[in-house]
Amino acid sequence: MTDAVYDGGCDCRRVRFRMTAAPLVVHCCHCRWCQRESGASFALNAMIEAERLVLLGEAPELIDTPSESGEGQRIARCPHCKVAVWSHYAGAGPVVAFVRVGTLDQPDRCPPDVHIFTASKQPWLVLPPGAKVFAEYYEREQVWSAASLARRQAYLPQVEAYLAARRARV
């Protein structure tokens, strides 16, 4: 993947967005929670800094939903057709977005970098030879590129400030 634009949006095309850089990483999550939420065998999410996600159309509505961690997530959905376009998980909050790869105009540009929580993947799903596969989660340094790790270092202070503010409210 190169640093180029990745446009996407919902079915009714009212919510449109642009990723202004390549994703940090693309997760193919096989956990049962993602299976339930997506109604499919896995969820495919392109992780990117929220500041690199630019709205081109109407703003999505942010819906607070439960998550397996118990800390919840905010799902960005079109207020009209209700398609989920990205999520913000509690660990990084609004600083990082997990864009639904299927909402990209060219989803084939974002194949998975890693398959996670494969201990609960559907048994009939065969993963490609050579794929990075983890029964649960992984250590970032095993999967992320040096450039993505550097980008993460740049946004970590924002994540830490978000988490500190969140702890202060509790």
C-alpha cells in the first residue's frame, strides 16, 4: 500500500470520506463479537489516525455500542442508510478510526495484513498460506511496518490524553 487517497462511503452516498494515507494496518478479526456485529465470518478494518480521515459528505452519527472488552465502542453510521463506515474503540478513542474496508470504493486495495482471534474463526474458512495468523492478538512489532510504528509514536500522546480524561470522568 502506498500513501495515496482511499475514498469510501455508505450505500446511499451521503456519508463520504477519504483516507489521506495508507492504513497503519489492516486487521481481519475472526472473534465471535466481530462475527456477530458484521453478520459475517470476520470483520475487515483498516486502522488509521482519525486526523487522516476526512469527511467529504455528510457526517455520520456516532452510536455507542457494547464491545467484548466491556469498554464499548462508537460506531460511525450513516444517519440515512445506517451503514457502518468506521468505529472508534475504547483503547484509542476518537484518535484512531477502524474503517470498514468494505465501505471503500476500492476495497481490494486494502487486503488484510494480519488475521487475529483465529481461535474462533469459522472452521470452514481457509486462510492463505503465508498469512500472518494469531490465535488471539499480537505484538505490534511483529506485524506493523516501521513507518506505521513511527506514525503510532506520533499519535500516542493524543491517546494518552484521551485515556487520562476518560479516567478522570469515572
